[in-house]
Amino acid sequence: MSSSSNPSSTATLAAGEPVPSTSQQPEQHTPSSPKSPRVNRAISISAPHYHDHNTVHHPLGRIPTGNSRHSRNEITEGAPLGRTVTSGTTASRRHAPDLSFPYLTTDISRGGITDEYRTETREGFIPMDDPDNGLRPVQSRLSTLHGDRFVLHDTEKGADSLKNKKLVTWLENDPENPRNWSTFKRWLITAIVSCGVIQVALSSAIVTGDFKDQEEYFGVSSEVIALTVTLTVCGFGTGPLLWSPLSELLGRRLLWAVPTFVYIIFNIPCALAPNIGCLLASRFICGFFGSAPLTLAGGTIADIWGPEERGFAIAIFAAAPYTGPVIGPLIGGYIGKYAGWRWLYWVNMISAGVVWAASLTIPETFAPALLKKRAKKYRQDFCDDSYVTEQELFRKPLGEIVIETLIRPFEMLATEPILLLMSLYISLVYGLLYAFFFAFPVVFGEDYGWDDAKTGLTFIPVFFGVGLALFVTPWLEKKYAAKGDAVTPEDRLPGMLIGGPFVPLSLFIFGWTAPPYVAPGGGSWVGPCSAGIPFGFGMVLVYFSANAYLIEAFPDYVASALAAKTVVRSAAGAAMPLFISIMFRKIGNGPAASILGAAAIIMALIPFAFAKYGAGIRARSKRAAI
């Protein structure tokens, strides 16, 4: 996410009613007919292409006019109207994913999906079968291939037993709803979580600032010392498989505190390592526990920002995982040169401790955890067991959570071509970032004769590229929102179409403007150094767009899709350090960069193919959006 989504809006019927306090029991309404449960209740009418939005129900007196639970009722004469709207059935409306929905721990095949966690109502609850925001079945071919298990379709066992259950929601203008917090508070949280991502990502590359002294101290080769990067990135890939489901069960706040603290502690054996085994083992543990901020940050930002507000916040988050590794060698070179290699780990621990202390101020932001606590309070205060959340009713058993977390991502990689190819593309770009950490020392350190501190400065142009991308990503969000009702997952691809060609361009510039093709001396370093600008620009746009496309393409399996992407991406990042230095030394800067550039060109064709054929591929997919 780490993670992005599109802006949204909600068209509502306006009326001014007082907002009840959370200490009062939510007002209860008895429907006049079981087939028309929304009589005299509030309604919301949501634009069908938007998602993950806060829906506010406003009270209206209405008279039922039909027997279908999806029929629209006439509005009582004299009710104030903001505008005239027409809405179809629930099944006809497109519901894209809510990034705060507990997909991994909720049995969505039986309970379906709900907007409970993003809805605000006057009563503080909605019935299970609310047509706008209640339970709705998963919309994928897999749900029909394995039979209809949706609880509200099971008239013998499901619907009758749940007809009195109330899904607890936010109250109107609820101060406990994270999206209603002050703008300053939400930006402060955004800054803290982004710094958390940058710091952890930095830790993977800061050690490259002084490899030579570490090689000499431990008496190992450059390939062995490169494992200090590889094993950390491996931890980044495996840790989220644990932190993702735990965050759904325990909330986000606990996981911001505990795993990061363990990550900080294990920097100590890195700094004091008496042998290479101790160092490598500690680096993997640091990566595993340090991956918690990488896992939580995207969801935390989605918790506090509505889609119409979060454009720039998500842009910052999209750049953070790539900004951190670039900062690593930039400061690591100077630390290694003037303080020694052990201080690489001490400085990393100190910076992690500062960010961790700031993260302790982050309150719980996960809506399912907050509403579950509220539902429990209602049940105790009012002696009424009908107040629940969907996660409580349809909680997966531990065995299914393990399957969802450890098996389904790989099953989807094997069966979903969209997920596989997008994951490979993201992994190539991520791997190229780590490739530069080992190619730059070859070019600037060996060919130009620069020391590690000066070589670290060559990563500054990457920052310029990342900065340029931050201006483009909000524009892409606006273009996506402007599509209106006709929006499709493929409308998330323009970022890749724009940014993709810049990645191979940067590689060709880097390889063929470096020695021996351009003799060292004078300002000849500008050529390979400037390659960082198109790379930083293309890297962020590709990641931002590809991540958003996966979220939209697999709305009901988004957690598994993102987990699969993270594993593949981390595998590429872990593999690159093991052979890049040898590759550039053996075959030369130009040919080595050209091989990587050719792979980037091939991968850059993927989004163009999906722009044309993506809809047809999704139609044949078992889990993609239909």
C-alpha cells in the first residue's frame, strides 16, 4: 500500500434533524411490512461508480408503494428535496472496495459486503437487508460457480434468523468517526504514517552506504554482505501475511506500537553483531517486524480520508515506499565515511524510535474495530443482542483465515492473469530501484572513483522525479472521478500508460552515458546521474496506477490481491542485489542496463494490453469485478 481509491460523492435528500448522543439508545423503527423495511427511515442515494464513502441517511416520511424490497417508495408531499434522483436495484449498482473492510477475517461468501463501516445514520444502525448499505452478495463468477451461499438468499436458515439484527453504523456527524476528525488531526496522522513508511523503507538501503567496511570486518564477499538488504526485503514480503489479518482482528493502533518496537530492538544486535550470522538473522527479523508500518499505512490513510479528499494524501503514501530507500544511501554514505558502519544501524534505530514515539499518538482509526466496540456497548447498556457488526456475525474461523492469508494469494497468482502480470510489472520496477543501489556504486564508485558519500548524492535526481509524479497523481484522480457512471477498472491505467515508458528510458540513459562510452571527467557524470529523474517519475506513476487497478479489478478479494503483489514485489527487490553488481562488472554498463531496459519495455506493454482487453479478461475471471 500499501493503497489508493477514487473520489466520491453522495446525493442525499436534505432534512434537518438533531443528532442523538452516542450515550442514548439508537432510535428503533418497526417496519410496517417485512417487505418494506425502510418505511419512515432515512435513505441515501449514492452515485453508483463511487466507493468507500461516508453515506449520511436523512429522515423522510415515506409511503411504501411496492412489494419489492428494492422498489423506491414515494416521498411524502412537502418533503424537502435537494434534487430528483432515480436509483435502480442494489444489484445493478457498482460497489467498488472499501479499503477499511475486513476482507480477510469476514466470510463474505455468506455475509456478503456491506457499507456499514462507512455509513452515517440518524438511528445509529441499519437493518441487515437495507437496499442501499446493508448486506449484498459478492459480485464475481466464483460466487455463482460454488453455489449461492449468501445469507439473505437462504430463506430457510439465514434470512429469518437475522431479520431482527441491526448493523451498527456511525451517527450523523459522529465525532468518533475518523473521517469527521479535524483536518489538522488527519494531516498529522497522515504525516506520521508516511514517515513510518519512509523510515522502514530507508532501513533496507541505509546499509549500502558502507558495504566495504562491513565486508572487511566480517571477512565475507560483496555477495554475502548484500544479503543484509536481501533478507530485510524478504521480511517486508512475509511480515504482511501476519500483520494484515491481525490488524483486522485487533485494530490498527496495537500493531502500530508492538511490531515496530520489536523492529527497533533488533537494530541493537545489528549494530553489535560479532559475526555475519548474527547480522543477517537480525536484519531479517528487522524486516519482518518493520513491515507492520508498510502494511498499516495505506489502510490508516483510507480510514481517515474520504475518497473525495484523499488524492494528495494517497499520492504521498504512494511515493513513500520508494522515497525511503533512496534516502538510505544518500545519508548512509556520509555516516559510514565519518562514523563507521556500526553507526548505520544506530542511526536507523534512533530514527525508528523517534517515528515510533510519534505513532503512539495515533488513535484507533479502523472503523470495524471502533463499531464493534460500540455494538458491544449497546448490547450491554440496552440488554439487546440485536446490535452487531457484520464482522461479528460472519467471522471466519482461524483455519479459513490462514487459508485466506497464506494460500489464496498464491492461488490467485496462478489463476488470475491480471494479478500475475501486474504483480510482475510492479516487482520489476521495485526491483530496479534496488538494482540502482548496487549499479550506482559500480558506475560512480569504480568508474568515476567517487567515495560512498559522494556516490550517495547521485540519488538526489530520483527525488526530483518523485516530486514531479506527486503533481501528476492528483490530476489522475480527478480524471478518474470525471468518468462518472461509466468508470471501469481500466480507467485506472493511464498512470501506467504515462509513466511506464520513462522507466526503460532511464535505464538506457544510465547505461549508455556512463563510462566507457562517455569518458569520466568534467561534467560527464551528469548523464548517468540524470537518469534518476525519469526513473523516479515513472516508478511512482506505475506503482500508483497498478495498485489502484488491482484494487478496482478485485474489489471483493482486494486483501488477497494486494498480499500477492507484495510477496512478488518483495521477491524481486530481494533478488536484485544478489547479481546486479556482477552483471554490470562482467558485461559492461551499457549492455547490462539494456537488458534491464528491454525487460522494462516488455512490461510497459502490459497496461496497454489491459486497456484494450482487460474487460474481456475480467469477464472470464472467477474473482475479478464483473
